[in-house]
Amino acid sequence: MDSHLVLIEKSFDTCYSIGAREALDELPECFTITDPSISGHPIVFASSCFLKMSRYSEDEVIGRNGRIFQGPKTNRRSVMEIREAIREERALQISLLNYRKDGTPFWMLFHMCPVFCKEDGRVVHFVAVQVPILGRQRLNGTSLSEEGSGFREIVFGSCRREVCSDSLVDTGRVLSLDSDTRGLNIAETCEASEAEKRRAASAIKNILSVLTQHSESTGKLVCGKRCSLPGATLVSSSLNISLGRIKQSFVLTEPHLPDMPIVYASDAFLELTGYARNEVLGRNCRFLSGVETNSSVLQKIKESIQTEQACTEE
């Protein structure tokens, strides 16, 4: 299996018990879960409702950034608002025009919420719920919800246009969307009703409840509010995303905390060592040492840290 996909699988499975996926799929909501600590801020879980509504397969969604659902008429100001919410690690509700796999545009209410590790307060995931905004009409009179299709069309709103360097959008498909969007009145924001806003907020609560319940057995308890320990130093989601672009193997440590723990580990480092991210964060680098590790080299590293000097050792 590709190393990137292994990280994505571990991202979900190390936090939640085996039954979490099934429990989440039983929920009637359309939603995705993303991990800002993995390069590209990819989707690590997509509900069956989401896959059905968006007409994407699981393989087409997992591991990819949400910007694949954007199109030429997606409001860039709204995308910027989502980006800022991610940087500030806060919840957000916003109306968004996005596109299905077949290129059909439609309006939805996008509600995003961070999921925090209860032990250290860092953001482990973001949950994004999508609720259709009903009653929006094309200029030609047909409804964007397309009642005749048999179900309400919903698709995941993009929240990270700039986080992944590789192109995930089919240029030909995007260019072909111009003819599909000329009938849309996009000059005005499509506002969701209060009932739709309440539905989105309720969905977030239900999802967080399932995640919390299924994180207890793994010992990686999560919650919807940050409960960080006094004096803890966190790497923000925005810094996580920026560092994720660096393809080298490295870690960041915090010298002002007891035992100088690791606060960030790159994807390449996890691939090199075989450890999961949760097995690395919060630990001192000495756990990588073994019986054949040269003690004199370790002493040189220790002295460099004490004198705040750079060092290069084998």
C-alpha cells in the first residue's frame, strides 16, 4: 500500500475503535473527516451518504484534498473564510457553491468543526457536514435541489485550495462547467434557512458523540472543545499544513517543556521509522535509541542542546 495511504488509514484507525466506521455510516448525515497533520490536509473518512450524494467512489475521495469539489463559480471569498477558520482552529458555518462529480453546480450549507485531542488539546481532525440549501432556483426556473433525481444533491465543500501542490482537478471538466453555470444567479449569496443551520449543528453533535465514544477504547480520547494542559505547546493546524509540504524526514521538539518532547513529526519521518504519529508526539527522541546507538554521539547531541548550538552527527 502507498505510504501516504498508510498514514491516512492510521490517522483514523489509531484514534477510533474498529466499530467507528460502521457507527458513522449509520448516521443519516453527509460528512467527511480530514486530517490537517498529513501533507495536503486529505480526507481520511467519507460517510456512505456523502459518497452516494456526491457520486464519487471512496477511492476517488480518500486521500484527496477537498478542493476537488470546487469549480469556476465557487466564491473565493468563502474559500478564504474556511481557510482562516482552519488556521484559527474554530468552527464555521457558511453557504458554498460547489460541484458534483458530473460537474453540476449547487448550493449547500458547509459546517466545519475541529476535533481536539482531550489529553493535549491539539487538533487531530476536522469534521465537515454538508446540508443542501433547498428552494434555490435557477434563472430558468428549475430547482438546484433537482427533486426529480430521487435524492437531494449534496457535495463536500472545499476548504484548502492552497494546501496541496499537486493538481487534483481535471482541467477539461472545469472548463466544461461554464455552460452549466450560466443559468445560476451567483451574484448573491444563497442563505440557508434557520432549520438547515440547526440541522447542520445537530449533525456535528451526533458525529462528535460517535467519535468521542469510539476514542475511549483506544486511549486517544477526543472532544469538540480544546482541553489543553497548562503550559502545553501546540503546533497549530496552519503550521501543520505548511510543514506538511516539506518532504524531508524531521521532527520538532519543545525545549521549554519537561523532557523536551516531540511536538511535530513529518510524514517522511513516520514512514522512515514505522511509527504512527500518536506513538511519536509527546515523547523524547531517545525512544529511537537502541543497544547499538553510540553513547558518545548522544552526549554530543545533549551538549549541543544545552549550549543551543547546531550539530550534525551520524
